[in-house]
Amino acid sequence: MYDSVLDAVRTLRGADDLVINRSNVNRYRVVLHEPDQSQTAYYFSAPIYNDRTRKLAPLRFQPGNDCYTLQGTSGAVSVFGNTICLQSADDRICCELAAGELSLSDRILVGEGVTVHPTLNGAAAKIRCGKEGTSVRVRTEKPYYNIRVNSKYFALMQEPFRPTMTLSGIGAFLADGAATTRKITFSWTMCW
């Protein structure tokens, strides 16, 4: 994982020196000036600039008073104990992990059987769960009547094609760290 999207671009280019076009207004791309006066654009699937500050989102949790924080591109992530809270202008959604308290190790959060990595607008958790599976309790401050769910994801929707929060099983790994084709399934119950 990288500390910023610029680290990813440096890796792709195989070079450390980047001459950034500062007049770029697209939140999904970085534009670089090339020595031959041309420009190269690198696009991302999520916004990479904060919508208020227009600065690149850092990919690093920061220690705070009673939590760890991450400023995303459209909101903030706060981690209290074993609970990850996503705060946007629209809502506050908290996901409680079945793990012990998380602590900061370099740029990621580590707990009993779980590591939490910063992303551009949330967090990616790697959870040791074995055959019995695991559970993630989701709480919101307002009811969501539009929910999309299938065997691969669970999403609380703001609009028909605009999720507020998505919980998805990206992959499964064996104890030795090797990827597996083991099926990931979701079950859910909505409570108000």
C-alpha cells in the first residue's frame, strides 16, 4: 500500500521526480508535465482530492485524542477501539468489527485478527475469520430505505446509483497468505 496516490504514480513511472500540473480540476486524476512539453494523466476509480481543501487525500491514519483519524476525499474516518466510523455531510455510519481494540502501526491499524488499511474514502479491513466467518455490525444515525445487497456486497444508497457506504468482501486468503477461491457470502438483518 502507498502513503499517497503520488507514490502509486511514481511506481508506475519508475521515477521519483514528478512535475504536477496544478491547474487540474478533475478530482479523479493527476496530470504531469513531461520533458517534451506533453502531458500525461493518471486516472483513479475514486476521487483523489479532498472536495473541500482540494488537496490530495493522505493514505495514513493519524493518532488523535481518543481515536485515530483519516481525512478522505468526501468525508472523514474515525476509529474508536474496534469501531470504524465514516462521517460525511449526509450521515455518520459506524462499523463495529468483531476484534479487539485497534492500535497504530506505521500507517495502518492492527488488532487481534484484523488489520485496517486507509483508502481514499474509507478503510479496507483484513479480518481473520476461519470457517465460522465473522460479523460486522453497522449502525447509522438515520434510517436507509434504499439498500442494495447481493452475495457480494451490502450498500446503503443515497440515490439509485450513489452509495453512501458499501461493505464488500474483496477476497479470501488462506493462513499462509495465499489467495483462495473460497466463497465469501453476506447475510444481513435490518433493525431500527
